Amino acid sequence: MLAPDEHKALADLFGEGVQERFETGLRLVVLPIVELSPGCSPSHVMGIYIAGEYQGYRSRLFLEAPVTLRSGVSPATTMSVLLGRPMYAASIQGVSAALPPHQAILAHLRRYEAVQ
């Protein structure tokens, strides 16, 4: 379960309504509003962070729409149905699920900036 201080950190970053959910053995953190880097399209999306191994990745950040970077490049993505909705994740390796969730999510988002 999310500790109260971690829930507050997530709510401060991603809006009220952050939830921790469990689905088919996965620990999911639902993020109401994820702001992407300036120039990305879309600029705001709903997200789901998977805090643990999934599809060969140590952790995953899924967004409700594929992202186009400000350079016009669309990173390679995969689609999964999570909590009954299609979600998209860029191929981002190396973000440890051992990090507190807010730090891991920010590490995923920094990768979007790095490939622009």
C-alpha cells in the first residue's frame, strides 16, 4: 500500500485522485494528470504506473495516448489493456521499481525529454 507521504507526493505531482489498484497480480498506480515535456503531444494525459516487472521491464509507465515528442518523433510503444482501458508505453528500460513510485515515474518522464 502507498504510505501517506508517498500518496501526498504523487497527488502533488499528478493531481487529486491518485489511486493504488491491483489487477492480475500487478500493482498499479493510477495518475489522473501526467504533464509531458513542453512541445509533446498530447501535453496532458492520464497515466498508469506499474510498480514491478511487466513485459520484461523493471517498471512501466503507461499513458492513455501514444506520445509525439516536440521533435516530431513518436517513440516505439506497446499497448496493453489496464483497468479496462487501452494504455500505451514507450520502450523505456532501466527504471527500477525499487524507487519510490513518484521518483520512478519522474525517471520515466525524464526519458521522454532525453530522446527529444
